[in-house]
Amino acid sequence: MAKVTSRWAHGDEITGVAYTPDGSYVVTSSEEFTMHVFPQKGDSTDSSAIKIETQEPVTCLVVTKDSIFTGSSDCMVRQYGVENKDFMGIIIRCDLKVRCLAISPDRKLLAVGSESPDIKIINLEDPEKCWAFRGHKKAVNSLSFDPLGEFLLSSSCDGTVIVWNLKSSDTKPVEIINVIPPTTIDSTTRIPVAWHPSNEFFVIGKDKDIAAHHRLTWKKSFTYRTGSSNPVRCLAWSPNGKFLAASSTDAELWVWQYKEKENPMLTHKHNNGGITAVAWTPNANRLVFTDTVGELSRWDDVVNPEKGSPFNQPKPDPLEGLFDEAAVEDPTIEDQDMAQEYMSDNESLNDFIVEDETGTYLEKRPSSSQKPGAQTRPAKELHPRFHSGSTSLRDERQYLAFNLLGVITSVNHGTHATVSVEFHDKLAHRGYHFTDNAHFTMACIGIMGTLFAAESKDDNPSTVFYKTYDSWATKSEWQIYLPEGEDATAIALNAESAVVATSRGYVRVFSLSGVQTALFSVGSVISAAGKDDMILLIHHQGEPFEGSQNLGYSIYNVETGQRIQHGMVPLSDDTFISWLGFSEGGIPTFYDDKGMLYILNYYRRVDQGQWTPILDTAWISADSESRPHYWPIGLTDEALTCVKCRKGETEPPFPKPSVTELPLRLPTLYQDTVTGKHEEAWLRQKILSGLNKDEKMATSFERADNVVAKKELEMDKLALQMIDLACKADRTQKALDLTAMLCNLKSIDAAVKIAHHHNLHSLMERMNKVKEIKIMQEQDKDPNAEMELIMANPVLAERNARDQGTYKVSSRDEDQELERRTFQRTAPIKANDPFGRRVVKESTMNKAANGRGSTSANAGASGANPFKKKSGSDSAGAPKGFGAVVRESDKTILPLTRRATDLFEATDLLIADERRAKAEKEQARQDEVLRKRKANNAAPNGGQKTLSMFAKPAGGDASSSSSAEAAKRFKKQQDEEQDIDMAMDADDFLEDIQGDEEEDEDLELAASVVIPATQDEEDILESSIEETRGHLEKTRVASSLSPSKSSSSVLAGFKFNAS
């Protein structure tokens, strides 16, 4: 029969109540400078209480087997003994009043929450070892350790509950759960939290209901309904987790059975004031609670025995399973069906069994399918999500992004925040700031703009915002909202796209103008990074297992949507990634919390990627007592750029700190010797040189440039030094192996000289044989053999197919510019193809960098007239060599599509044919005039005839008549020549007018030509040329027949038909 009894414990409000682990004492505290310890005798509470005087009012307490820890209003945490009741000392001094305490299951860690937003963690075995969790914005209300001591829950007046990882050196929040709007310090709403003993979930007092959240996913699973309008103030699980007790701010007390989630099993209304604390008795069916008037109440027989026991479960029968049939028919087993149903519905309770006498946890009994002697292990922690370059909120400030380009900071003002963007190179871009109403938590700095994201909060959906640096277009920035129930969990920015990974496992890809270009799913993404046209995703592949976090990585080409690399991340189960990104040269890399930096070797070769450790920061400070923490910013080919954090901190402070460069060094062996140092340097140069070479071949398909040659030369120098050391130590086999690793033939000659210097003639002979073999390999080597592995990549193979017809060798930057601003080239171009003209976006940098290439191209084009008409089979179409590079600066070009380029080609040929015909006609006419003039000039007196030549002589009429006839003929010839000259002038005038009109109509003709896409390109070109020639001929004839016609009508209204 349930019974509630009360007794006076204090003269003022009781601030805390707790049992010792064995249930022998119950301790209460208040703000009247006293604590009372009540011994427990059987089923009754001894009326005589042991009084402990305190130096200050006690605000909270926790109790262990031997000690009582109290928090006071004077900001002190003190320790008292349970047996002798003496004061044992001060544990720590806080900045403000202490509000709550919690102790870990192993009794080694003490968590302290105060009116300050920071949470202090004290190691009770060594109190000097302590650290702080920073993430709340207001005072801390409640704390709770999980049963395994891996996580800590905290609630605050800012309305949030934060999950902290106790096993990681990273002090960032694992998860932030928004519960209610912010409250004041004096508010009675405390947002209590409590872990379930099974460690599978925890509960949060949210207003009038209690929400249960699943472990590791941190999402709400179900709700316990109170049916009251008052907020929940206290929470307490029974020792075996079968029952949950809770109280409100208005003296209401509820008890739920684990599987009955909707309505409470029991309800009690306390009449003597509001309930301030609740606790279950460890070894009895009893519940105690305190109130605001100073009473300690005891509720006996809370749970009906038919519902089960709140403090224990039956011991496992060692003979169970041996006689299954007898066990079923045994009448002594009561309520077996109900117990089996309960355990099947509550599998999480199978993980623990509480012993009757001691209350300790026993191991789970092996199931029938489990091998005898097998032990069950607790579920390992999933890797938390993180964003590279961001920090937790500290003093209302945080870094949203920090990389080699710049810094993005956010200052929280409560209702809004101020985001500031600052660039390291102030000449490249100007910094700016704006008001943030969405409270962004992630940001990326790219070469074209910045990307921001915020998770959903209250009724506001998850927001993604992109802001460009400089743009010719208006309203170039854009913002999107994700659907309800979908939050942005990771973002990345590359040269072409913005990538957003969401809580639903989606990866959404947007162009830099906000167009959705791709959508796919890879599961639970924990972080992302971008570079050029690639994105790198780190995601879960399943639950962690012994020795591994079970993380996978994938690299995608966002332009084509193809995956070019994927595999497993080499990360042990006790290690976490703290930074993810690309190096300055485009190498994928990550940095873990143990100080190890990895790069992905062979990432340009399909499915050949290998994670290689390139730097161990623990070696840098191996001699010092405390190893500093390095916070990465970026990676170059030579060093890791990072921030060296202060002692005991893992994040950079404000204002912006100075950076440090750590030279790369592989964790090879024997680096304390000269040979070991040379081997490390040689291997590092080999890896970086190979990556540089693969990158050059993959992006531009050129041979290795001077950078790669220099790296190979450095490798050979290091190898020659190691050969010299090996020869000194008479290790000839090692020297021969190093000789085979040399890159250049001249380096082999140098190795032979070293062997000759040490009088190792046998080694010299073998070195010369190595040289001969290398020479034979170079002679027999296929020039395309080096690209075979890279060409296996379908993305790169497609790009190579597009680039086979290019008439210009371009750099990587120009190639990217060509891909963005010109049409897509899908097939090689024939030499005589009139549609083969390449249109290249010309920039100032390209003019300076490619002057020699442009000169050679122009020289090749000027070797022959591309419009000269040929005879035979080559007369149709453009001549060989047609298709030189055309710059935008040469003429006004329409939007650069393939159809527009074909239009230019057809128009150019038509205009060239017309002008050539006119030139031939004019040349023929001028030749005829010159012929006639030459004929006239052949006459006597040099062709200078006058009328005096035909004067009548003095002697005869016959000669007079002949002279008169000659004079008439001369006069007639002069008149004819004058008429020819006048006609020639008129023709010249008409031809000039016609030529000017044709030049003005060039673009109009180009815009009028329409070439259907369904016919063969060569047939269409030929038909268009013939038709255009006919129209031009008719126009020319009409113009010559009416020379007085206005020049504006020549070719007016001329249109090409769409045949």
C-alpha cells in the first residue's frame, strides 16, 4: 500500500537530496548553512539527524560512498566526509555562484555548473588536472553523466541542452539541442536532464512534457506526457531504469513505467509547497523528495509489485536453459509471459542486471546464439560532425571559417549576430561585414565567394546563404531554405559549385548562381571540403568497431557527377578528425586530434588512393613536458600552416592570432641518424613529386614541367648522399638499390663516380648495367604509357577526347577558363572541317603568358590564303589549316555556342567568295583598258596625236582629203576613249558603294543564316554557299543595271532561307 510520510528537515527551502550508493544514508542541504544526514534503518528513517555545519549556504550537492560534495553561493565547491562528517577541503573556486553538480559513474570526475556559461571538469584523483567546456551562452542549470562516463549532458538558461564528449581532447559540443526560449537566472524552469541506466537514451524536461532522445543520433525518439500545464523541475530514474519519477514547479509528482510513455502510472499532489528534489532509494521500493518549506517526504511502496521492482531484477538462474520443458511447466515462475513481453519490448534493459545485495551491475547473460564465454561490449561512440576552420562560441564570439584565404568571425548579440569577413591579401578583395539573423554556424571562403549555413532553430528552417565577391550582375547573392526536418550538417565550396550535405543523407550541389545542378546521397556525412572541381566527403560506413572508427571517404567531380575516389579512412576508434581540406596544390588531407597529418597519395589514379602520414606534430615537442595543440589552417607542399594554441586550449583565441608553419616530416625510422634523415627527405620528395606530376598530367595532359624536374633533381641529390654513406659503410647492395631509384641518367653517372672514389669496381659495373637498362626502357617506352593509369578515369578520358582537336597548348588556368566560357568540344575536328574554328576567351594574363604560342599560330595561318579557291577534290569547304584561334578582341562575337560558331564560318566563306569574284571582274576590266591604251601608244610620235598632224599640205587635193579623213578618225577615237573613262569611273563609284554596303551587312548576314541541326554539316554548308552566291549575283546585276539607285538599298532586306 503506497504511503507518503513527511518530517521537518530544515527551516528553509531544501536545495538538494541524495542517497549514498549503499542506501545507508540520505543527505539534505539548504541555504541555512547546514546539511542533515539521516541514517536509514530497515524500512524507517531515523528521527535523529546528524547535522553538518557549512561555511556558506549550500545550493547543490552530490554524494559518493565516502564524500559529500557541495556547491555554495560563495562560488566554492567543498568536500565533506560521510563517516566523520568533517570538512575535508575546497575542491575549486568558480567565478560565480555554483548552481549544479554531477559526478561520473567511476567517481573520478566532478562536473561543476555555475552562473557562468562555462562548465568545469575536475579530476578528483588529481584536482590540478581540470578543463572547461565552453558552449552555453548563459548560466548552467543541470548536469548528468552517462552510465559509461563517455558523455556529459548540460542544460542552460539559454534554452539549450549540449552533449559533451569526455573521451576526446576536443572540447567542442558534440550536439546542441534547442529546447525552449532563453530564460533568466531566477526562473523556476530549469530544463532537467537525466541519462537512462541502459545508456541508450536520455530524457529532457521540456515545458510540461519530457522528451527522450536517442544516444549518438541525438534525435527525439518519444515523449512522456504529464498532462499538466506546469514545467518539469526534477527527473530521476529508478536504479534499474524501469520507472521514471518527475516533479513539476507546482508540487506535482509523477511516476511512469518505462514502456508506458503516454500517461503516468502514478500521480501524487504534494500539499506543503513545491517539490525541489527527488531521489530513489537504491535498495528499496521507496521514493524521497523535498519541498520549499523544508520538509523531507518519503513515499513507500511506490510501485505495485505486480508492475515489477524499481531497484532490482531476479538473479540469472545458472541452470536456466538446461531443462527448457521443465522450466516452461514450472508453476513457481509467476507472470512469466508478462516478464517475457516486457523484456522483448525493452531490449535496452537486457544490457544490465542489478544484484540484490550490492546493487552493482552484472554482465549481460549470453544468449543462445552467443558463444559461451563471449563478452558483450558497449556500443562505441560515433564520430561527431565537425566543420574545418570553425570554433565553438566563446565570450559571444566564434570563428566560422579560418583558412589560407581569410577569416570569418561572428559576434552574437542575442537576437542577431554580426558576421565579418576579412582577407589575408587585402589587395585581392575588400573585407566586409553584415547582420546575421539566422545565426550561421558554418562558413566557407572560396576564390569566388563565401558560403554560410545554419541549422533549423525554433520555427526557422535551415538556411544556406552565398555571397559573391565581385560580379557584373545585380543580385548575384542567393539564399535557400531546406525543407522541414532537414538540416545542413556540412558545407563545401569549390571553384564551380557550392555543396551542402544534410541530415537526411542528401548531398545537394548548387552552381555559384544558385542553380541546383546535382543531388545524390552517401549517408551520414560528418564533414566536407572542396577544391577546383572536386569535393571530398567523410561519412559513416556503420558503427565503429574495435580498432576503427569505420569512416569512409569519397571524392566527386561536381561538374560530371562522377566519383573518382572512395575508400576507408585509417582512423582508430579512439581518434577523431579535427580538420579536413585540400592542400594548396589540390591534395586531399586531414588532421586528427592525436596530431597526425595525412595526405591522399595517388588520388589522381582511379581507386588507387592511399592515405599517407606526412607529419606527426607529437615529434616536434617530444622533449617538452606538455605537448601543445596545433590548430590547422592550410597545407602547402613544404609546411603545415597552423595556430599554436595556448596551454590547455584546443582553439585559437581572439583577436586573430599569429600563425606558425611546421615543416613536413614523414614518421620514418631512425631519423636521429644522417641516413635516416636523408631517407625521410627522399621519400617525402618522391611522394610530392609524384603527386605534382599526376596533377599536371590530369589537368592539362602536358609533360612534367620544371617544378617536377626540380623535385626529381632534389630526390637524386638526396639519393646520391645516401649512396655515398652506403659506400662508406660497404653496403653495396643498398647503394645499388638507390642507384636504380635515380630519376636522371646524369645522376647515375655521378653514382658511378662515387663508387669509383670508394674503389668499388664491382658496384660500378652493376651501376653501368642499371644505366643501360634505363636507356633501353626510355627507347622502348610508349610516350603515352605514363598516362594509362590516369586515362582509366572516365572523367579525365572525356576531357582528353574534347581536347584532342585544340590548336593551342594552354596552361591549367586557361584550360579552366576555356571550359567555363566556350562551347563543349565533344569530338576531334577534321583538318578540312570548316566548323573547326576554336573560340578562346582572351584575357590580359593570357596575352602576356602565351605570346609565343599566338605568334606561331598566326604564322601558320598566314602561310597560305585560307580563302583562296582550290581546284579538284579540295575545292569544296575551307582549305587545310583553317580553324586558327579567334580572339574576342578581333570582332564582336555572338554568344559562344557551337551553332553560333558554325554561323560565323559559313558567313566568312560567303563574303570571301563574293569579294574574290569582284576582284577578278575588276582586274579583267582594268586589263582591257590597259590593252587599249597600249595599242594607242604604239602610234607615231609616241602616241601624241594632234590636229596639226592632219593639216592640209601645200601640194594636192588628194592628200587634203586623206588628211581630213584621218582627222575625223582621230577625233572619233578620242571620243570613244573619253566614254570608256567615264564608264570606268561610274563603275568604280558603284563598286565602292556596293562594297561598303556589304561590309555593313556582314553581321546582318550572319544573324540571318540558320543552319538546321538535323542535316549533315558539310551538305548544309555547301547548300548555304550556293544559295548565298545566287542571291549576291542577282543583287550585283540589279545594282549594275540601276546605278542611280540609292546606296542604302544595296543588299537591303537580304535574308538566307532556312533550307
